Amino acid sequence: MYSARIFGLVAALAATSSAAPTRSHPRATTNSSSSTTTTTTSTGGPAFGQIYYNCITPGQVALTFDDGPYTFTNQLLDILASYDAKATFFLNGQNFGRIMDQEPYASAVRRMYEAGHHLASHTLTHADLNGLSSADRAAQMEGNDALFRSIIGVAPTYMRAPYLSCAGDCLAEISGLGYHVIDASIDTKDYENQTPDTNGASQAKFDAELGSPDSAGPIVLAHDVHETTVSLLTPHMIETLRARGFRTVTVGECLGDDPANWYRL
């Protein structure tokens, strides 16, 4: 277990950054229209050094969940299994007072991995990477990688920046560390609609922005730390996707990347 080491790293980072873990996920920028062109590497996977907002294959949609693992994650995994649907999880090593390699969270992470979902990094402590030094950015990523390795034996090659905030030098540095940077083209804003009475607003936003299966499908942002996202929004999204002729896939598949490239030792 890496918890003691991670607690030390968290304390060091706290001295240099005021960013705190949060369930809110407001968009830092809205420049998705400028980065919809997808470049691939010679092996057919996504390129480094750019931000991805959409799938590259018509009819595919990637459902993604940030900020876990959390109390409702196993319930979400049950729901996904009931629909035979795959998703991508952008995980924090420490958020909401829990450490990812402690139970019951470590078991949830192993369950995701063994079920064939795509696991990716969301930094160690949900810090705003744009506001950190180069050293602290690296510490956020490497600290989270250590927890992934302690649980599933590998570390991810995909990440999403907290607050969707990583541009310029940050993007160059994170890409240089070997991560594909993922944003989203549909933000469900489920963090604003956390009650049964308000969750319909997130469902309606998803429905309105989904588009046609004849075009490149969206990458969808939601959070498994909200119970209504798990119990209400997720079934609605999957059923709507299938009714409209879409297929739910992982981000890696959505970008044409071989699963062998999703992780590294």
C-alpha cells in the first residue's frame, strides 16, 4: 500500500497549491471547436500534444465518469454490466477524504479494470494543473500512477485535467510525460443537478447535444460521485444512445487506440 507515501506527497503539494478536491467540475475553457481535428500516430492511436473532445468513428459515444472511485461506483458498475456497456473512468488518487488504494475503493478499481472498462488519470488530488509548477504537475501525475500500479499493476496513458484546465505549457508537459489529454464535447453538468427533481436538466442537455450517429460521436462528461448520475442519468444516457443508433465504447476505442496502449508498466 502506498497510502503513507501519498499522504506525504499531498502535504507537500498543499504548501504550493490552494486547489482542493471538489465534486464540482466547471469548464475552464470552451474552445472545443478549435480542437476537433484528430491526428493519429503511426500506430493508429491518438497523437500526443493535443486535446481530444470527440470520437473519430461515427456512431460511437464514450461515456466518461470523473472524480471516483466513490460510494456509488460499484452501483454504477452494476448498471453498466446490466446494459453490457463499457465506460471510461478518470480517477483521483485522493478526493473526498479517501485514498484510492484503500478498501472498498481499491476493489472497485480492480473491478473496473477486470470488466474491461478504460481507467485513466484525473490527477492525484484534483488540482488545477494550470496553476501548478512543472514539478508539482509531475508529482500529481506520478503520485496517481503509483496508486494505479499498487492496485492493478499498470498506470494509465490517458488523463483528463481537473476543471478541464491544462493548456500551453501544461499541455506540453503532460503530453511529454506520456499522457493523451481528453476533454469532452458534452458536459452533462450533473454536478449542478444532483437531486431527482433537477437531474432531468442534465438528461435534457445530453439529449439536445447528442447529435446524429452519422457524425463523429461525442465524449460525454459525468461524475460517479453523484448518486443521481448513477441511478438516473446513466440509464437514461445508455437507453437514449441505443434508441438513436449509437454504440457506447471506451475513450480508447473511440479514438481508435489498441487496448495494449491504454496502460504502461
